[in-house]
Amino acid sequence: MKGKSTLALLIVALVVALYGTFAWGAEHKAEAAQPESQKMLFLCYWQLNENISVLDHLKVGKLLKESGLFPPPGVEILRFDITPDYWGVTVFMADSAESAFTLIDLWRTAGTGFFKKVKISPALTVPDASALGAQIYQSVKEAEAKMKEQQKAAPAK
């Protein structure tokens, strides 16, 4: 049981260290290369490599935070969350794919093997995705109706 409580304390220390990184990132506003309306929303799911010690994870976080490398220019961190199971999510705005790439690659470069898994993708809010889906559906239905009219108007062969 003692090993589990030690692990729990180390995980809490990691969360506190990463939260500190998030808090710093939330206060730091990199100069935007594009207007806010042109920035893209990204969602990143990640798993920390449990074979890397908590202390090494903390050292990487401290290096990136104190050096000013995190977050990189062109990135605004909206959420930066971790679970006790060593996985988490980062939700952020980026002005380019390069900025999004840099956000994750900083951690990989500063700590080889830092992540066990990373999935990152451009994202939309659910309301925006729903509206886009409705527009796409409407476009397809209009195209189908137009084709149907054209088939009726075409002389039979």
C-alpha cells in the first residue's frame, strides 16, 4: 500500500507541475500572427510514458516553462488537463499547423519518450460542427434534387 500512496503523491506533484505550466501558459499571450477569427481550434489527447520517472516528467515541464518555450508563439492554451492514469487533453488555438506541431514536438524533443501516445486534430465546437453538418446535408439534398430534375427533363433514350 505504501508504494501506491507514494505513486499517488508523485502523480499529484506532476499534476501540480503541469498545472503550473498551464497557469503560466494562460497568462502568457504570444503575439498572434493571425486575427483570432482565423486561428484554428485543436484537440490533443496524450498519454504520458509511465516508464519515464515522474521526476523526469517534472524536469521537462520545468525546462519548457522556465525557458519560455511553452507555449510556442502562435498557440493559446485553452485547457491543459491530466488524469491520475497519466493521460490528458490539451485544447488550444493555433494560427498554423506548424504552431500546433511545435506545441507537441517541444515536449518530445525536451524529453525523449515523454509520451506513450499522442493524437492531435483540428476540431470544431459541437454547435459549429452541427451547423456545418446541417449545411453539408442541405447541399447534398439540393444537389440530389437538381440531378433528379435534370433526369426528368432529359429526353428518354
